[in-house]
Amino acid sequence: MRSPVALFGAFLRGTFGLPKTDREAIERVKEIARTVLRASPETAFAVNEIACTDPGCPGIETVILVMEPGQKTRAVKVQKPLDEVTEQDILAAI
């Protein structure tokens, strides 16, 4: 499990001068998700790294929202920081 300092840092990412999530990492995860899900070009993705302080949470996780036209938005959660997400992680989370 990540230290409380790392969790707090992720929680405040982009606030008070802390660096924002890497745009390249977000785009990389979106492309992996698009490929793994065989999504149509109209499907939109939102990728966020979230820090949860609840004891039942994994700490830092990556949430991928899949927004397909005419379908309910679904969330794919990977219990890793954004920079560590792999194709295998997304496949396992589906």
C-alpha cells in the first residue's frame, strides 16, 4: 500500500502547484482501452487517477470511463497509478 503522503499527493494533484497528471500517460491508457475494448471511433474515454482514503480502497487507482453512444457510461477500475497501467491490467478489469 502507498504511504499516506503519496495518497495525499495524488489527491491534491494539480492543486497548490503540484504537477498535473501526465497528458501522455492519459492518452496512452485511452488508446490501450480503445484497442482492448474494440471501441468504435465514436466512443469517448475519460481517464483519471484517484486517491481514496477509505480503508477498503486500494489507495491510488486509475478509473477509465467508457462512453459509448446510446449506452450507459461504464467505469473500468485498475488498482494502480496511471503511469503503471498496462494492457493486461485493463483486460483483467473488464
